[in-house]
Amino acid sequence: MDQLAAVLQQLLLADNESRKAAEAAFKQQSKDPAVLLALLHFLKAGPAPDVRQLAAVLMRKKVAGLWAQQSAEAKASIKSALLESIALEPSPVVRRASADVASVIAKHSVPNGEWPELLPFLLQCSQGQQEDHRELAFILFAALVETIGDVLRPHFPALHGIFVAGLRDQASARVRVAALKAVAALVEYLDSEQDVALMRDLVAPMLDVGRFSAGSGDEATVVRVCEIVTELSEHPAPVIAPSLPAVVQFALELASNTHLEPATRFQAAQVVAWCAAWKAKWLAKQKLIPVILAAMAPLLAEPCGATDSEQDEEYELSPMRFAAQAIDAVAMEAPRKHVFPPVLAFARAHITDPSHHMRYAAVMAMAVITEGCCEAVRGRLESDVLPLVVAGLGDAHPKVRGAACFAVGQLAEFVQPEASEHYKTILPAVFAALNDADPVVREKAYYALAAFCEHMGDEILEFLDPLMRQLMDALRSPDRNLQEMCISAIGSAAAAAGPKFAPYTDAVLAALIPLVSLTAEADVDVRARSYELVGIIGIAVGRQAVQAVLPGFMDAALKGFQLDQSALREYAHSFFSDVAKFLEADFAPFLPHVVPLAFSSCRLDDGIVVGPHDADEAADAEGGGRQQLAAALAGGEISSDSEDEEEGATLRGLRGISVRTAVLDEKAAAAQAIGAYAQYTKAAFGAYVQEAVSVLKDAADYAHEDVRLQATLSLQHLVTAALQAFPSAPGQPISAEAKHVFDAAMEVWMGAMRDEEERAVVGQAFTCAADTIKALLAADAANHALMTPYAEPLVAAVRAALRDELACQRAASDAEAGGEGAAGLTEAAEEEEEEEEHDEDLMDAAVDLLPAVARAVGAAAFAPVFHSLLPDILTFTKASRPPNDRSMAVGCIADVAGEMGEAMAPYVDTLLPVLASELRGGDPPTAATQPLLPANWLRWLALACTGTTRTCWWRCTRSSRRRRTTTCATTLLVLSHA
């Protein structure tokens, strides 16, 4: 005991050498299980608070490893002494340290029923008169829930009232904050309806804690409230849905409060963004979207600091940035009809405002919603949106002109082909902006130019010569940022002009030669973009234009792999893919050099990194006993785990862990490159097919959807290459090698349809499966037998898509699930839901699989399948559905009819009303129009409408589906005139 007393005193000395010696001595003493009782003695009777606190800290460090070796009597003594210390110790830091030890012991004792006194003790403390007792009770509750929440689950109803009382503790902010942290720990355990109902009652008191904390200057607690609400918003159970009006009002108050720190306002705006992402339909049904937009749009006009600089947009915590993020989230997820009108009204009201800040907000608001509301923007482009943007381009203030250039780029990316149709109005203004006195305006003008030119065709030719003169001058500038933007714009111009870009090819390639040899880290992006441009030019003008200099560029790209720069590898993979596209079979000699590099990139370690805000925490976690002891003595949060128990796992609890984005992009580019090599070299890729299957299957299961998407598509090209590399005799099914690849691809695609939560990946899986099946059937009739095992699960996947039952559809709909009563869906809201937009690309891809399956199994076998699917398909033809839904459904029927032929005859009477309605543009029948469509005439057309002519016409018009309803009925009418 005396030796331990001396060690404790030495550990508290400032002298490093003395402390090191004491640490070594304690390490030896702590091997004896009796050290816990010895430390307990000093915890109870130490001469000073720092000695008692240190004894508790060391107990917590060792108790997990030594607890099992204690006698029952010793365990009882320790538990009793800890509760006594928590209740009676005069020093707050010692009480906190004792509670820390108790939390570790509870983890090992409570699940076994060995500490029945603990919970009653905590309940008593939580209702006690002493502030410290109430605070410590909630601190311990939080620690216990985090570690043994499942054991405590039966006590949640009893704890509910205690937590409400703690959140509403009028006498102590410390108690309210501790109760808040305890509530946060409960979120992980919300499984049953009872749990959800209990948590709902805690939302309002939590918001009250946040408001009180904001008023008292405790912004850390405000941020914590926002974090908890954000976590609840993405919970699959409808925890906050009934409280959404209060939650949104709370978040908007904070985000608009200019007296709060930027980080606090940013976190409040994140609440809005996450509610939009996970509860968009609820926001619409409770009419909160106009409220959000009315509050967020004016924040776009609020500058971040004293200077009026466009750089505010790059500052993550600036109001204009977080407001734009929130508006974008609403536009992307909420029903568009609730978003576009109020934003357009705001923009029109403020485009002529005397304040350039408000004019900026007007243009930026419209730009931000363009992607999410592209259909609405398309419909009002000429009458409303374009005049706003053009006015911004000619504004007197550079901030507004820059926003307008950004808006042009957004229109060019997401509102095509309508945006390009106005090139004579837009391009001259963008060209003028390229020479703007403000560098930020010039930068955004290059972005607008690149995005706009990418979607043009021959229309660019009248501008091409002056444009290229200006771009070439800028490309020769020493400014790397300017060079990078010019390279992007030249690439778009080349893609638009096609072969007519040839006169400019030599000059551009000559300017790129020195850029692809740059090695400085600051020059990486320019070098990478230069690779990309060479590939684009080769595709645009043909191989002959680049063949002479291509070896030098290939060599430079290969040498770039020797540098530790993921961006260089990413763009090199894309460059090699482009070269394969225009060289085709002649790319085969490069395969031994580039394919292993693609495999290697796909297999790269992700590189887990710790965010900068956790750097100090990580250092402490790994720094040894002295740093840990110092941190503990400084008074941190209660930890539920000992260092002994968690040795070697310190990083598991850190926040801020992220995956390097550059590596993700590199993996996606590599997966895409593998598919390109297979697609364009075909049989020559045979030597790599088997390894590529393994690599792409792993990539298809990768954590990030971009990689999964590219792997999904590349597997289709791998099947094509395998068919060429391993041919079978005419009249025979595909070879065993090719079948192995086909089966592997089908396994991945059907797995995505079943389990994948990203809709783009699922849509690609449907498309790949349909295209591959059609290709196999076209290659040889003997391949029909290959489809037998897959027909049923593929049809089941389509049926699930039609019923919104795919995993990717449930992932969104689960977040929107509602409760009962006032929180539930009203009848009007349910009717409104039918009018909401579906993911058109996903649904198109899903129904496109049906004619492929029909062709595979034959009309007779597919007839009962179609019979079972028809009610689900016809659901999309209701008058309340958007035109795109009706177009998709009728188009699906048309495609299937092309495969089934006369087997469609039993369904003519059912389909006639649908076809008649769509021939009239979707309007219901009237007395005046009904005689124009004799039933017998339509029946003849339906039966006659088979074969490739109908299918080809339908395919050609599907690209314009976003602009107008194109239906099978229209196809029938065209064929009748033919």
C-alpha cells in the first residue's frame, strides 16, 4: 500500500523522469489483481482530490482486465464504494472519475444481473436535488446505453420519463446537456414501435434545449442537437415525421441567425438538407417546402465576411454555400411542382433588385434547382428562365455575371436539347464573359462554355474559329488554372465539331506536348486533363489526326503511373479507353501494358485517413500511458471501455474517417477502362477475360456506387469479348468459357436488381441484362436455352420495379414511412403521391427487359407472364399519372406486342381505351372524339403493329420522351399511314 501511495504521488509530479519511473513501477504492480482494492482505498481515502481522481483513472484503466479475477466480496466492495463516491465525494472531478469506473464495471456486471442496485441508484440521482448528481446520472445513462443498450432496452419506458425531465431541467444547463447526450445514445436502439413512439416525445424537448443553448451562447450544444435531429431524419422509422414542422422551423431559425457562428448555422442548414433527402414527401405533404425556400433563398444573398468576394462560395461554412446545398437537396428530392414555382417567383422578384446581392441570389437560386427541376425549367426555359439568366450575364456586377455563367452551365448540362437551341442568344454573352475583367467570372465562363459546347453539333461551326483563337491564346498562358479550364472547353468544342475540328488539331496537340510531361504536384491536374483532351480529339477527328504523336502521349501517360498521383492514373485510364475506342482492334498491342494497370487500380487499398479535426485525438489514442493519463486528468468524457480491453483498436471510435475520393475516381475509371478494352479489342482481350471477371465482380461489390456502376456496365462488354474470343460452332450454344462470363455477369446484375440501393446501378443492371440477352439471341437461336434459369427472376425484378418494391426503391420509401393520425398520410396526400415523379431511367430500363425476356422464352411461354404483369403496367396509364409514366407504360406494351404478335389478341379490348386516350394526347374520351377511333380499326392496327419497323420508330422517339409523350398509339397511327 505504501509503495502504491508513493507511485501515485510520483505520477502527479511535473518531472518527466520521475513520472516515467512511476509508470514503470505501476505497470509491475498492476499485474496483481489486488491492485484494484488498493486503488479503491485511495479513491475513498486519498489525502487530496488529485490523488483520488488519479486512483479512479487508473482503476478504469485496469478494471476490465482484472474484474474477472476479483472475489465476489471484492466486487461487492468496489461497486458499493463507487456508488458512495458518486453520491458523497465533495470533488466534482473525483465524482466524474468514479462514474467513469462504474460505467466500465457495469458493462461486465449488468448483463449478468450482478449489479441490481445500479439502475435504482441512477434513477434516484437523476431526480435528486444536487445538480452534480443529476448530471452524473445522465452521463452514466449515456455510457450504459452506448455499451449495453440491448440489456437496458426493457427499461426504456421507465427511462423515458427521466430523460424528458432531464431535458426540461429548469435549474441546470449542465443537466440538460447531459440528458441530451443520453438521448443521443438511444437512437441506435430504435427498433420497435414503442421505441419510436418514446423517442418522438423527446424531439420537442431536445429542440427546446437547442433554443435555450443558442440564446445562452452554448453553440456546441446547439450543434449536438442538430446532429441528433439529422441522425433521426435518416432513421428508417418515422421518428421525426410528426415533428417536421417544429424541426424545420428550429433549423431555419438557426440557419438565419446572423449572431451564431458559421459552423452552427451550417449544421442547422444540414438538418434541412437531410430532412429533404430522407423526408421529402413529408415536407411536401406538410407544406413545408415553400417555407424552407422562403428562408433559404435570401441567404444566398448574404456575404460571408467583410469582403464582397465570389470566394465566399468556396468557403464551406458561408451562408450562400450552405443555403445553396439545402435548396439543391430540396430540388433533387422533393416533388418538383412544389419547388420550381416559389423559386421562380423569388428570382423574378429580385432580378432587378437594387442590391447586387439579391440579384445574385435570384440567378443562383434558379441555377441551383436546374438539375432537380429540369423538367419544369425545360417547360419555362424560353418564357421565364432564359431571360433571367441573360439578364444576369449582362449585369453590372461581376458577382451576378459569375452566377449567370454558372446558370448557363447548369442549363447546358441538364436541360438539353432545349438549352442548345438558344445558342445564338447565349454564346455571344458567354464569349464576352471570357474577357471579363473579373477572374472569377472568366473562370465560370469557361465552365459554361465547356458545358454548352459539349451538347452542340454543327451549330458551333460559325463560332469555332474565333473561339479557338481565344482558347489557344489562353492555353499558352502560364496560369495552370486557366490552362485547365481551356483544355476542358477545347474538348467540348472538339466533341461538338467532330471531324470539322481537324484544322485545329495540330496546334492543340503541339501545345499539349509539354503539358503531359509536367511532374510538379501543382501541375498534376493540367497534365491529367491533357491526356483526356488527346483522347477526345482522336475520337472527334479520327485516328489519322493523332496517330503520328500518339506514341509520345501514350508513353507519357504510362510514365505517369510512376508518380504517386491518383488523378494521373484516373485520367490515364480514361485516355487509354478513348484510344481503344478509335484504334479498336489495333489497340491490342497496348493491352499487355494497360490491362495490368487497370487491374492494379481496381485492387488499390482505399487509404483510410483521419479527418483533421480528429488528429489530436488520434495522437492521444496512440501516444502511450502518459498522454492518456494527462488527457484523463484533464477531464474528458466518460469512456465505457478500458485501454487494456481495446488495445490496438483505438481508431474504431474516431469520427472523421473518410476514403480518399481520388482513389474512388481512379477505381471507377479503371473499371470503365476494362470494359472499353473488352468492347473495342474483342477477341484480343480473351487472355484477360477470366481475371477481369474476378476483378469486376469485386468492383461490383465495392462500397461506392460510382465503382459499382462502371463494373456493372463493363461486365456486359466482357461478355461480348468472351463470345468473340471463345466462339462456338454454328447451331451450338455459347462456349463454356463464354458461358462462365455470362453467368458471372448475370449473377452480378440480378444481385444488383435484388439488393442494390443506388437506382443508377440498378437501372444499368436492367439495361445490361436486356442488351446482352438480345445480343445472344441474335447471335444464335441455340442460345435460347441459356435464358431458362434467368427468366423467372428477371421478370420478378421487373414486377418489383413496377410495384416500387426494389431495394433501391424501398431505400427511399422506407425513409418516408409515416405514422398514424395527424402524422399519417391524408387521403388527398395519397392521391397526390400518384402524381409524383418516378425515376424515369430506372423504370425505362426495367420495362425494357420484358421484350428481351419475351423473345428469349417465346410468345406462348411469355403470354401468362404478360397477363400477370399487365395490371401493374396499366397502373402507370392512369390519367393522374405524369405523361412520362404513361409513355413508359404504353411503350412497354408496344415493345412486348412486337415480340408476342398475335398472342396479344386477347388483350386488345383491354388496351383500346388506353391507346385511344393516348392518341388524343392523354385526354379522356368525349362524345365528339369517340367516333373518330373505331374499335375495329384500332384492333386491326394493334394486331398489325409488329416487326422491326414499329420497334425502330419507337426507339428513335424515346430520346425525346422528356419533352413530349411518345406512345405506342402514336406509333400505330404512323404505321397506318405507311
